[in-house]
Amino acid sequence: MSQSHPCIGGIELNLQIIVSLLIVSLSFSGCLGTSNEELVCNDGEDTGDDCVLTIVTYDIIAITDDVLNEFTKQTGVQVEMIRTDDAGGILEHLLLTKDNPQADLALGLDNTYLQTAFQFDLLAEHGAQIPVLDSKATIPYNGNKAVPFDQGYICLNADTQALSENNISVPTTLEELTAPEWNGKTAFPSPVTSSPGRGFMVATIDYFEQQSSDTTAFDWWADMADNDAIFTTGWTEAYETHYTGGYGIWNEGHIGDAWLTVSYCHSPGVEALYGGNSTISAAVDIDFASFSQVEYAAPVNGGGSKNAVNAFIEFLLTDEVNTNMPENNLMYSVLEGKDLPETNGYRYHSPVPSQPSTIEMDRIGQEMDDWLKDWRDSTNSI
Amino acid sequence: MSLRSIRSVPILVYLGLMLIPIVLALQRLMDVTGKSPFAAIFSLPDHPLGTEALYFSFIQALLSAGLTLAIGLPIAWWLGRHQWKHLNFIRAALTLPFVTPTIVAAMGFLALFKTGGPIESIGIDLRFETGLIGWLSDATGIENSGHIIALLLAHAWFNLALVIRFVEPKIATIPPRFEESIRLLPIGKTRFSRARYFWWPMLRTSIGSAFLFAFIFSFTSFALVRWLAPDLWTLEALMAVEGGAAGIHNYRTEASLLVLGGATLQGIILLFALGLAGYWQQKQSISNDIVSESFARKTAGGASLFARIGVSFALLFALAPLGSMLLSSVRIRDRTNESYRWSTEAWDIALTGDLTYVSAADALANSIVYAIACMVVSVLLGYAVASSIHALESGGKKKTAIMVDLLSMLPLALSGVMVGLGVLLGVLKVWPELFQWYGLPIIPHAMLTTPFVIRILLPALRSLDSSYDETAAMLGHSQFQRFLKVRIPLMKSSLVVAATLSIAFSLGEFGASWILLRSGSWDTLPILVDQLMARPKYFELVEPVAMATASILMMVTFVLFIITERFREHQGGGF
Amino acid sequence: MTIEIQSLTLSYDANIIVQRCNLTLAEGEILVILGPSGCGKTTLLRAIAGFVKPDEGTIRLNGRNLNQIKPEDRNIGMLFQRPVLFPHKDVLGNILFAYQKKKDRDMEKVNEIMKDIGIYTMKNQSIETLSGGESQRVVLARALLTNPELLLLDEPLSSLDLSVRRQLASEIRTTLKSKNIAAIHVTHDHEEAAIIGDRIIEWNELHLLESVLIQANTDETTSG
């Protein structure tokens, strides 16, 4: 219902890494080492605007009490968090408080939401110094109203064990999923309330536009609904409650009636990372049926604390913080030349899709409303 | 005359506090949707889940209330008819679920049903479509019937106290001579005819009230539905999820429409149920003479073996979810070798906040500040309103008194999510700067608790013999002195119950806080539990940390509850 | 003249209880009003105490017009039919309710009155342990400690046993006389009335013989 994003909290091990790295970097430079040689908020002189930074975000797990304290220690800026339940919640918060912005920085809008935020003029330009970023991260948007801080591919995940037990092959097309053997065995987070769900829906549109047939994505979604596909509000319900291939089987409320769901292509890698290099879940690589998601930090139009906003963006993109995204936030880093670590088969179980969806962000922004309506009409779901 | 105008001040403040946010929110939603609240009700079916949510809310609430009675009535009967050694302990243990924060209840039931949990280990798995549950699902054609059973059980668990508190004292105080004389009449020859012609007429208003309140609480269930039956929707849960997009111009107006229609319809249904409950309770208060409990109990004698077994099961039922939750916080699954280990790591992480923006300790501090502030506001305001109503009643202004009394009950028909949305949209309209105020959650919490405080204090004021006040006046004490030296001490137990109830309610409040959280940083313990549970749980400690956080919340609530129980006079029913 | 009631009209729930009643009491006089229960005697006393607003007429106490004065400022004592003792205080605590402030307490006087009235030995008892007669004694002691200008006795003895009733009636008379406190005592018991009162009026006379009463009072006024 809420959490539609599969990023995970800093585990103790990783926290130790991040904290020790921060401590090392601090002992060398005494500060961030970028443009901010001095405290952004100096208690002695400046107790003004920049001393409190308000961030609207969803529950991004990399950002813990400790990480925030580290930021405060480096910059003197106190951070207040407004936590919505998902990326859509961030957009809705910004829309609702448009005339009286409450936050200074929006953290966690992705490339399916960003264009809508632009349309409503919700974001402002930043003045942060940005390091060289991975080229994939800058494809959807390369302006200065939003800065990527993590990325990942959204795609189908399948329970290989259940498939082999039932003599079903791993699907190579989306059309296969409308066959009777998949009846009731697929779970999809809703694009209305979940960002992985939204990314995947965009991918299905591209997928069917690439086919020669007349079938549209929404015909397929209607067929899936007829084939008793399970629709959930958030990623958590689809992956944890319904999907049989993930950690969900051990969790409360697990139903375990779906062999296939929408998650990240690197989710099996995360399963392996925590499961001792072993997982029965596999990413399904179908051309155009995966979506390259980039998450952004963006200054709020009408928000204050400009220097603190810039300092926080720079903090997120420091090597110390961003290189650890795969372990602390279960997403790829956006820095150039960083891949997933090989620990416990993390990288091995995380294939990079050969041909992700190619729909551009402008079009997503323009057509999203119609797509969502069509999706609701064809699935009769939330 | 001046006194009369002073009297109306608290009533106006109260109604203002309750109604202004709601009216402003309605106005905004009407503005966004271009529809009136009543027209919006008829748009509910346009939402893909609107009709389903309405039906499900209704049916599960009816079933939950029925199950509550089915479990609660035998227990109330056994407890009320017999002498029990540790009666106060049994009563307290059975009332405990009612003050348990719903998120804690949800965690408790999840822990009870999970893989490797107590229920699964005795061979019942409510989560999968296997065995008995599979058969049930096939037979009824309802998917995941195990989830529905879990939800109904959780609702019955939560509402059990209503039956115990409403019906048990009634059974315990009916004079034995009534029953004795009916036995001698032809009409009372058999157990069945005695039940039909004697017990049912005697108990029906109490049973009816317990049923209605169980219905109301189940109808507006949010945290329990959210976690125990994630595929199913009550109106409350649907409004909570869609509420994020409500009140925004030119953006997903269907969400605003759903919230407007859903809130109106839910308000009407709750008002109707409350009106009926109020009517029954009033009828009950014009009741026959009662005898002291111990007298009636002595006549009926000690408990039979059957009764003992039944009550023992009830106690197990009341305490099991909480026990398994505690267990889940220290029993940790090793992901690498699929075994379990005992550890307090989860408690360490919860208290230090290694996984979250705030630590459980900080969230607890927030929760306590809000709870105390909520208590102060709701007790002061509630007392002022109750004493104004009482003054109107004793001043011969009966009609005005009834009017104000009814108005004061209106906010009881507001659910947590409705209040949360009301404050969110209302504050946005009149005073957006309030979003930066640390104390904002006090407003919805006080909105939700003050009506209950009035319900507790008003009967206490009514039963307060006016001759105490008059005597103190004849002894020369001013009104203020009489308030301090006579009223407060005489109402101490009711005041303590009201205060503790508002603290406990505020500590456990989930719906309104969950909505409001979208506009400010107000992390409370229940929200922290929810935040942790909503996370991906690849990491094996996430869920035990949630359980540990819920356990902290449970313990704080219990300490309060024990305090209240010490002050509670056992009166004839009610909260 | 302790109390002077002129043309007093009282109603309760739209029923007129007393109409244009006149009544006076001499200094230290004990007046007994005799009448059946429910006739409105209590309402009259409550009007004098200040709990009931008169429809018309005035009540004066030692020359002060009481109409606009709150009950607590009238300096009148009152004993109810059922003794009112505060359950959260013991006997002494109840008696000390006669004082509004701690510093005003005169413990010597308290002890003396308690001894006079025969409740000194009970001073630390919880009020639940007291008998009906004992409770009324405590209430009387407490009322006397406030030095009232007038004591209103609303059938305080009616719930007691006959023997206790008589004894307490004569004790009350002795005590009031020794302190020269005027009192209006309301009862339906003729014998009790005879023991306690200086003057006895039937309730019906108060009603029907209005002119006579006025006459009588006028006589008294002229003679006094």
C-alpha cells in the first residue's frame, strides 16, 4: 500500500563501512572537500535560513539517523524530513503545498514523475557542483533542476524454482503471460500508486509499440486482468506478499500465489547478497520490457536554504555516500564507472537488460495522465 | 446572564476546533471536484475500488461485530455469573486489547500467523490457500479467506473489551431474585425460555451497544486491514491511500471525489450507528434496580470447569498476539542458513535508529509529548464542555442541553483518516505555517479524544450529587474553591480514566498521523513501526526491529493502562 | 430582626409554591415550619440559601438584601435531610471544610465544638464508619464553625431512629440557644417541632393564612 520502492536500509555491516569511510574522509579533509570548505551554517555567525534544511522524500533507506548526523556534523545544517509514503507522495506534497512550500529539497522523484513536476513548475535550479555522472543517469534529464542520485532497471522477476516445478519456461515475450498456465500467478504493483509499477507500465507501452501487431499495451493489461493477474498498490505487497521467489516467504502476511512480479533487474542480486549467494529469483530480460529508472534530488521552487540544498546534493554525490548506494540503498550509483559489488553474487545475479524501453521523459510527462486512466479502465484496479 | 455566556465559550471553542478543519476540507474537496458531498457519494462506484470497499467495510464490520459477540458473550456470562479469584486481573487482561494501539495489534497478529509462528507451528496456516483454508476458499469462492479470518479475529480481539465492559457488569448486577422468580413461572421452565423471556430483554441494550461499537470500530479499521489483509479495502483504508492526492486542483480529481464521497457516506453510517447506540444506552440507563456484584456472584457460586477452560482460552486469546510479537523481536531468522537465533540486536537497532531517520527513542519522546499535550487539551476542553452541558441540564435548559450534547457527539463519527485529511486540508487553507509547528499532531489527536473525554466526564458530572457543591457553598467556599476542593477530588477516578484514555489513544493513533505525516516531520512510534514494516525486508533484522518498536509502544501503553485500572471504579458498563 | 422576607413568590417547574409570602424571624429565634413532604418547604429554604431564584419579593438577613448575593457569601448555614459529608475526607477533614484557607483554622475552637457535640473521639474516622446521627452531628459542628447568622435545617433528623431523633433535636436546640443563632427548621414531625421550636407555623397557614401571617408579623414588628 505504501512503500513502492525496493530500496533497503543500511545494514550494520554497511553502516560500518559508510561511517568508517566518512570518518576517514573527514580526518583527511576535515570537510566535504568540494566547494564547501566552510560550514554552511556557522553557529557563531549565521543562524539564518540555511541552518535548517527541510527535505520531502519517501522512506529512502540509505538516509538514516547516522547519515543525517554526519551531514549535520560536516555542514552545521539540521535536517528535517517530511516523509511521504512513496514517490507519488512527494509530487502530491509539492502540488498540495505549491502556494506555501514546506520543503526546500525534494528527494526521490524519478523520471516518471519529474516531467509532471516540471509542468506544474514545482522545482527550481540548483547551484551545486556536480561530479562526472554515469551517462545512463543523464539520458532522461540533463538540466539543472534535478540531479540524479541513484538509478536502476525495473523489470520482471520470476521464481525459477516454481517455474521448473510446473514445467513452465521463463517467458521471453509479454504475450506469453496471458496464457492459462499463468492464470493468477502474476503480481503487478499499480502504476497509479507505485513507481516501479509506473516504470513497468511505461515499458509495456514501448514494448507493444515496437511490435508489428495492433495489440496495444492496454489490450495486454486487460488480458492480464482477465487472466487473474494480481494488482497491488505498492511494490511491497506485490513482492513480499504475493511473489514466491523472494524473501517474502519468510515474512508475515505472505500469500505466495505469484511466480512473477515487477521489481528491479538487480533484485535477485540483492536476494543473493543477503541470502548467502543463493537465490531462486531471476530477472526476466525481455527487449523493451524493462525501464531505466533514475531518482533525483531537486530543489523545491519557492523553498529556501539554497546553500544547504546545494550542500546536501553534493553530499549525496560524494564518493563516500554514492559509491555505497548498492549496499545502502539497493540501487546503482550514478557516479561514472561504478558497478554493483561482487559480494555474495550481487553483481552476478543482476543482469543489465540488453534493450530497455526507449520512451522519452517528455512523452511520459505529457501522456501519463491518459495512460493511468487507460490502465485503470483496462484492469479495473486501483 | 454573564455566566451563561461564559458557559457557551467552551462549547463554541470545541465545536470550532472540531468543525472548522472538516468544513474547510469539505469546501476544498467540493471546489476541486465541483460536486456536493452527497453527489460525490453517488460517484463512489466510478472509482475502480469504491463499491468493493464499501461492501467490504460493511460485511467485514458486521461479521467482526458478530464474531466479537460470539467470543465475548460466553466469557462475559461466565465472568459475570461466577466468583473468580483474580477477577480484576482477568478483566484487565481482557480489556487490554482495546487500549492496544492498532498497529501493535496488527504486528501481534502478523507475528502470530507468520511462518515459524505459533499458529503455523500447530498446523494452521492462515496465509496460504492450503489445508482447511484452501478448502474454505474453494467452498466460498473467496480468495485468501485466511486473510479475512485473520482480520475478523483481530477485530474481535480488539473489540472483546466492549462486550466485557458493557455486558458483564450488567449480568453481575441483576438481582438473583428476578431469576429465581422467573424460574417458578411457567414461562421460565427451560433454559431456552429463560434466555428468551428473561436474559435477552434484560441484556439486549448492552449487547446491542457492544455490537454497534464493535461495528463502528471495525468499519473504520485501517492499520489492521492495511497489514492483515493487504489485498482488501475498507473505505477508511482506501481514503487513506487515495487521500494523498486529494484536494489538489487539476490532478487526479478522482481521488478527491472518492475521499469526498467516502467521507460523507462513512460519516452518515457512523452517525446512524452512534445515534442508535446512544438511544439504546439511554434506554439502558432507565433500568431496574441492581444489586451489588458480589451478592449476585455468591448466589451463582464458583466457576464450573467448562467456564474455567473458556476463560483461560479467552486470556490466551487476549495475550497471545502480544506475546508472539515480543517473541518475534528477539527471535531472528538467519537468511543464509534458514535457521533462527535469539538476539536483542533488533532492540539495539530500534533504540539507536540505525535503520531510520529517527530512533525509536526519539519517536517515543515525540509520542509522549503529543500524548501529554493531547491529554491536557482534551481533558480541559472536555471538562469545560461537559460541565457546560451539565450546567444547562441542571439549569432547566433541557432542550438546549440535549442539542449541545448531541452536537458534542458528532465528532465521534469522524474517523482517524477523515480527521487527518480535515486537518491537512483545513490548515493548508487557513494557516500553512502551522505545518512547520512541531505540535500540529496535537490538533487531530485532541479532535479524536475530546468527544470521548466528554462521554466519560458528563455521566460523572451527572452522578455527582449537587448537595456536595451546595454544602460547600453554604460553608462559604467560592466557586473556584469548590472546583478544586470538591469537584476535582470527587471526580478523580473519572478524570484519571479520561486522561489516561486520551494519552493511550494519542500514543496509538495511526490514521490521522499517517495522513499528516505527508506534510511535516512528526514521527511517532506507530508511524515508525509502519515505516519499518513498509520497507523491503531483504535484511533479516528489519522486521524484528519493527516488532521491537511495536513492543516499546505496547509497554508504554500497558503502564498507562495499569495506572487507569487502579483508579477505575467498576461501574455499570461504559468505557 | 434576623430575617425578613417580603412578598416572596417561588415557583418550581411552573408550579407556584409560595405566593407573596411574608415572614420574619427575631434575633436568635428558632422557627419550625411543619408540613408534609413534597409541599415545597425545601424550596423555601433553598431560596433563602440562594439556590433558588425568587420570582419576586426580597429576602433580607440582618438588614442586607440577599437577592443579588451568592450562596457562599450569604453567611447562612444549612443542614440537609441527608447529611452531606465529603467522601474523600475523614471526620476532621470534613469539619475543616468550614475554613476556606488553612491559616484561618482555629484548632482550639474546632476541638471545643467537636467535644461539645460529642464527636471528638471520632475525628480521624472515615466517614463511612459513622451512623446517621453521628453524621448529622459532624455536619452540625461544621456548620456552627462558620459562625452563621442563620441556620437552615431541612428535615435533618427525619432519617434517624426515633430515640436518636429526640435527643439530637433537644441538643440542637441547646446548642443554638447557647450560641444565640437564629434558625428555620423544617419537619413533618410534630413532636420534633415541639422540642426544637420557639414558634411553629403549619405550611398550610403560610399559604392560606397569608393575611393572618402578615397581620401577625406586623404585630410582632410593632411589639418588637
